[in-house]
Amino acid sequence: MYFSLKQRRLVRNTFCGILFSSGLGFGFSRAAAQPAYRLAPEKLAEAVRLEHIRTALHFGLEIWLIVALFLLLRLGLCAALVTRVQGWTRRVWMQSLLFSYLLILVLYCVVELPIAALGHRAMLAYGISIQGWPGWLRDQALMLGFVILIGTPVLAFIQWLTRWSPRRYWLWAWIGSVPLILLGALILPSLIDPAFNHFEPLVLTHPELVQQLERVVARTGTNIPPERMFLMRASEKGNGLNAYVTGLGPTRRIVVWDTTADRIPQDEVLFIFAHESGHYVLHHVALGVVLGIVGTLAMLWMTAALAEWLVKRRGNRWQVHSLASPVGLTLLLLALFALEAITEPVGNSISRAMEHQADIYGQEAIHGIVADPQSTAVNAFNHLGQAWLEDPHPSAFVEFWTYDHPSTEQRAQFAAHYDPWVPGARPRYFSK
Ligand SMILES: [Zn+2]
């Protein structure tokens, strides 16, 4: 899990939805007279079209995943697959592994891959991605490899749990998920991310930038040594700008894309870095992991309840007589993904609130370092929005439901009006 400066709505959330009280809205108004984030008219038209594509793909992926699982059950395809696997081996654990492997393979190739390809086609058409199809396919194959490697034993383990403890399997599954979530956050930056992108210490190519960043580090008291600042060569694959903080404990680090470091003014890079430092200082990664663990418990409990209800109502028609079976696992996944889709705004609301905190922190942190923090932040959001072709005015519903960051216009608007150094105002995170 990481917190980045840019919405990543084409990437599926790897955590189960986080179930927590929302009501973490923002205090800034949408109805501003002067837009703070501006696009040239032809770019604006492109951004609006791309926003529609992004939204369609986002909901398309969620709905198609649920429909595909439903069809596997309803058409008896899942039951046929189980019969086939049982013909290959008599060992139950081997059947569980084989079935889990095939189910992941089918779902990835039939659901994930086509939607991801449509997304990539749009990113190429709008000039956001420059990665050719062979390289893109290689990345997809690699991702499938990771999903199979991690997902197959996990799904087989869940099948074993449903047999071993038919009433409390969801609780045991949750206990088992805790070390997995921690391990995931720990190894994501050091093992999985480098398989997809090239990383190097930021100081190797941008020593003067590191020097300036050290000023922000000193002001924030973050003790982020240059060894924890990395440059990612994003320009090999696209034109988007980004920076993020990721990892836990010994693997915690700040990553700046080379597009960000090379293509926008240094003051704006300092603001982006300060925003990322905000996630670091405000413990957002650790908080995200804790919320992920608590949210997973709620999600698994609800999944079990919904799955049992579905067995009672649809068991005969779908040939699911018990959850303690491979077909039962498919039904559990159907319940899980349906609940994830429904509870999506909860996690996104929490994420948006954290991003807003980091925006405030970032703007306060560069006070005294850059000449004008307000216009620096506004310009940074403009560069960011233009690079990703962000729609200045997404629909309020789409933003509430799918955005893990506030919209670019909202962020720029807030930055333009946020000045806690005027008499009578008080900064939230810094005393001077
Ligand atoms: Zn952020």
C-alpha cells in the first residue's frame, strides 16, 4: 500500500475495503468563482473524455468481476472445473491448490487483462503512457506470476480453513491475514516494485535536489536520510508525474519519479516532497496498515455472513451445498468482491482525508524555504493535473465513490486560499 500524489484508479486496491466511520470530509468549498486548476480548451475536452473512460473502466472492472464469478457458478462451469481437477488427483490438498491456481488464472485472463488492456490503450491514445504493448504484456505476465505465487496458497489455505472450522473460518482467515498484510507492506517496495520499475538513490543523479530536500527534512524533523530517497525511472513508460511514500520500518522510503524531478520547477518538487513527508510524519503508512487489518476483519465477517445467506438461497441452483468446497470458495470470492465494491467509498474517504492532511502539511513545511508556498502548491497541482489529464470538475458522485485523492481542482483551490501565516490564522503542524 502506498500513498501517492496521484489518484491510481486503474489499480485495484490490494486491501479488502476498509470499514470505518467516514464523515471525514473537507472544509473547502467547491463553488469557487476562479478556477485554480486550468487546462487549455482542447486539453479540457480531452480530460473530460478521459474521465469518462476512467470511470467506465473503474466500475466496469468491479461489475465484470462479480458477473464473471456469478456466471462461473450459475452456468455450472465451476462445478465442471472441480470434477476435472478431482479426476487429476485424489489428494484433497492438491485439488485445492490446482483449483485455486486455475480460478486465479481464469479471473485474471478473462476479467483483469481485457479491462487493463482497454485502460492501457486509453493511456497510450492520450499520451500519458508511452510503453509499447510488448513491454506492457511483460509487466502483466509478471503481475500474474506474483498473483499466482501469493494467491494460490492463500486460496488453498482458505479452503482448508472452511473444512477445518466451518463456523469460525473467517476469524482464522483474518488472524492469518495479519502477518500477510504486514509482510506485504514490508516487501512491496523492496521486492515487488523493483520488478516493474528501475529505482536508484536520488542522490546519484540529483545531488543538488537532495541538498534542497535536506532543507525540508531539517524543517520537518523527519530524519529521512538520502539513503531513503529514491528516484524511479518512470519516463521509460510514461509522462505522468508522481511521488509517493511506501514501505514499513526498515523498508520505508520516499520515491520521486524522474518525470517529477526533471520536468517541473524545483520549488514544486520540494512541495511534493513535503506532502510525501507529511505521510511519513503523520504515520499514514502504519495507520493504513492498521486500518487495513481492522477493515479486513469486518470484511471477512460480512463476507462469511453473505456467503452463508447465498448458499441457503442459491445453493441448489449453483451446486454449492457447503462453503467447505472449491465451488464454495468461488461463492466466497463473489461475496467478498461484491462487498468490496459496495464499501469502496469508505476506504477512499479515509484516503482523501489523509491526502488533504498531507497537502496542508506540505504547504506549511515549505514556508520559509520557497518564496511563495501558495502559488508553488497551486502550480504543482496544475502540472500534476495537466500531466495526467485530470478533469477539473469530475462528478461529485464519482469523486466520492472512486477518488482516493481529492480532485485536482479542489486541492489547487484549497492551496490558493490556505495561508496560515496571516495574522489571526494558525498553522496546523508548524509553530513558525
Ligand atoms: Zn499523498
